[in-house]
Amino acid sequence: MPLIAPSALDAALAVVAAATHQQICSAEPTNFTEATSTFRLGTNTPSVGSAGNASPDGRKVTVAAVTSGSVTATGTASHHSLTNSTGSVLLAAKSLSATQAVVSSNTYSLTAYDVRIPAAV
């Protein structure tokens, strides 16, 4: 039976929890430049919790809801991402549950969500 120790999963999630920025994007970013420039429509400073048990298995961190993210460009947001400006790293990206039209200089909100690493199979 394969095993990855929970502490190893927690170490990986600690890197995600150290995100310095969260973006809303017009497409799914695959690298730091796309997340922070090419596709970015807005940004905020994320609040990410500590690692805990995920369901049905594995480990997770929860990214807190956003209530006043800053929209920096007009467009249709379809994804959001977590980045760390130290090292210019795209840490995670995920599609939004629904696309949302946004207008520059307005604010946006996101519900809380989990970043999960499943247990080894």
C-alpha cells in the first residue's frame, strides 16, 4: 500500500499557505507571468489556514473568502490563482464555479475554498 506521510503533505501545503497574492484571471494560468500579468483581472492578499484533514482523504488548507479584492482590468473572470512573489511562483490555480464580468476599479468577492492533496493510492 503506498504511503505519503501527512507531514510530507503538510510541508507541500505550507508552501501554498505562504502565497503572497491571489488573482482572478480571464483564463487558467499555467505560470507566474500569466497569473500576475497576462490573464490577471484583479488581486488581493490571501489568508490561508493551516493544514488539516481533507475529505475523503489527504490533507488540505482553506483559503479564506475574499470580500473586497481589487479589480485591476475589465474582463470576464473564469479562474483564480495563488502566487508567491518570492521566487515568482504560481502555486495553485482553479476555475471559478461560474464566470463573472468585472470592471476595472471595482471590487470582487470569492467564497472560501480548499486546496487539497489527496492521499497516496
